[in-house]
Amino acid sequence: MRRHCLWTEQSCMKQSYYNYIIPDNEYIYWYNGLTNKFFRLSYGLSRKVQSMMDDYPDGSSLPDVLREHLINSGFIIDDGFDELTEIRRRHRENVESRNYSIVLMPTLDCNYRCWYCIQNHLTGSKMSLSTLEKLKRHVDYMIKKENIESLYIDWFGGEPLMYFNEIVEPVTIYALQQCHKAGIPFGVSATTNGFYLDSETVVRCGNLGFRQFQITLDGNKENHDKVKYNGSCVSTFDHVLSNIDRVIDFIPNVNMILRINYTHDNISKDIVAQVNKHIKSSNRKAVLISPHKVWQESVDKSFETVMAGILEEFSKSGYRIQSWNPSQGFVPCYTNRKYYNAINYNGNVMKCTACDDLHKPDGPGRLLEDGSVEWMDDTAVRYTEPTFENPKCLNCKELPVCMGLCPREHVMGRDYCKHIVSDTTLQTSLINHLRNVYKTIS
């Protein structure tokens, strides 16, 4: 490869380390991980451009318009630009962002007992009135003392809507009012099994500003009804999907995330027709299909072909398909942010809800009477550390679209690459993301 400068009086240029050039059917995608900019070229043209850049890394042999586009998009950068330093800067900037997100769990109880769920579903685990009042004071504390710039609440559990009247509604109303007084944005959503979304609850949610729900299916109807069994309901699959259609009818511009927890045995293409039976064609554009492998399931890279076929059928039916999105704020997980917390029904505060911290009698943090959070150890600090500061991550071309280890694994002292437990390779995920973007804009 030749070293070349276009003009001696100007800085030399070089190719970004984080350029990904990925073939896909009749196109080759060009994507830069640091800028999240991309385009696609035909095979022949792409190969020609690659060859010219191999000879002249500064792009000086390219047409001026193309070279300017590559520079503006970050594919060609100044020779003195340190991309690792920029990644570290953006990571810290996003970790320190004062846009506060909290996951609130009014209960760990649930009307289901899904076999894979990590939660014990303690009987009677309901947020007390005293904890509810501390939660309100916490909202005040974060607005007045921490000077947050926005507040976003996600109701979680257990099944949070079991206590909609007593907890979810009054806390949401209070937070909405306080944010309005402070002149900062407020948002609210619910991660729910959807069982309790009757007409009255849906209307009240709409009035409170709920604009997003995440609801889970466990494979097709037969398998879902085995996992999520409720003696008062003949088919929870039919019941929940009918509720989803109701939500979309009642709440304008709602984003309905239909999470599908799949194993290698519980899902097939028949799930598409079963869902279509309940969701009107006019409502399907509001539904985002989000597949997630059950974590106990073994890794099988070949299964991505099966899932790709199912997702294509959903797409043809008018649903949106969630693909892995590399534009994630330069953090590996939302738990990596300083201004993110999860607050349990008993006033305990934690960073991660996918671990046994939910069931510990104390900590790692707790709400105090004045609404502040007291951490009993260094959990909060450890979660905000850059998890990519290790040789494997620092040398990896995928760093800016991955950003390193799961923060929980980092705190536990583990260092395995999170992509080894996924059925889908990062390259395939990136291709699917770009396909969806082009499908949206075409």
C-alpha cells in the first residue's frame, strides 16, 4: 500500500480503521462504525473504489465528489486523528448525559410463571405507600438537585399493571406534573405481558402519555399458551394480541414492541398468520417485531436463517422489524449510564434487572427519605466504567458498534465477548440493519 498525501502543505489522509465493507446480494454496503454513515454500491463499482483506495489511502485517485463524500462521512480521516480517543470521549459524554432513565418495579409478582424467567415472583411483593412517597421525592431530588435534563420512566416487574391504580398511575401523574413545572421533557412506557390492558386501562395510559409498550409472545400460539397459562383465560395468546390491537386503536402514534422469545423448538412461520388474525392490517405498522433467543438456549449460528425467513414474512405482512441498531450512544448497555437506575418495589436501587440483585434484601443501593440514593458499595461507579479498556476490545474493528463487555459481566470480573453467545453474527446484524434502513427510505 502506498503512503500518499494529496498536497504537501495539507495534512495526510488515511482510511478509518472502522470502515466495514460488506457484500450482500447485488450490493456491497459501506459503513463507518464511528460516524454511523453508510451507502451502498454495485459489486463492480465497489470493487473498483476499494482497489483505488488500496493504492491511494487518502482517496486522491477518486473523483472529487466521491472523495469529498468519503471524507465527510468519516471513511477517510486526517492522519493525525486518533479514533480511539474519539471513542473514549463520546463514551464519557454519553455516560455523563443528564437525561435520566429509571426502571420502576411496583411488584415482582406476576400472573404468569414462565419457565425461563429469572424472577421468583414473590407473593405480596407490592410497593408500600412509604416507598411510593420516597419515589416521588426521588423525582424531585433528581430535578432540583441533580439538574436532570429529561426524565423517562419504564414500568417493569413482575407485572407492573397489576397495580396500575395504586402505584403506576399516581407516580406517573406526579412525575409528569413535576417535569412540566421544571420545563423538561417527560416520557413513560411499560414492559408488560399485556394481560391487563383492558379498554379503561388503555385510555388512562393514553391520557398519561404512554407512547410505548413492550409485550412478549413465547413462540407460536400453542407454545405461548403452554408457557403463559392463566386459568381464567382460554388462550392468553389470543387475549394479549387482541389487547395489543386495542392499544393501537386508542393511542395515536404508539410504538408497540412485540418481543418474541424464541427457542429452536417453539417458533415457526405459522406464528405470522396467528398474529395477523388479531392485528388489523391498518395497525401493523405500529408494531415492531423484536426477536430474542431465550438465554438458556444453546448457541446455533445456523438458526439465523430460520429466523430470517420468519421475519421476512412479518415484514411482508406490514410489520416493522427490529434489527440490531449500531447507533447506541457509544455505551454497551443503558446500564452503563450514570443517570440510569432501576428501583425495586422495596426501595432497593440497582443498575441491572437481569440478575439476582432483584431478590437481595438490601442494596446494592437504596432510596433515602429525602429522595437521594445511597450506594452501599462501588456498584454505581463500576457500572459507568468503560468496559472496552482491554486489549481484545481496543484492537477490535467492531469496537464503536459494540462498545465492549456487558457492564454486569465487567463488574463481575468476566471478560468474554458477548457476541459468542448470539446465534447471529455482528456482520449479519449490520446487514439486516442496513437493509431495513434502505427499505424504509426507498
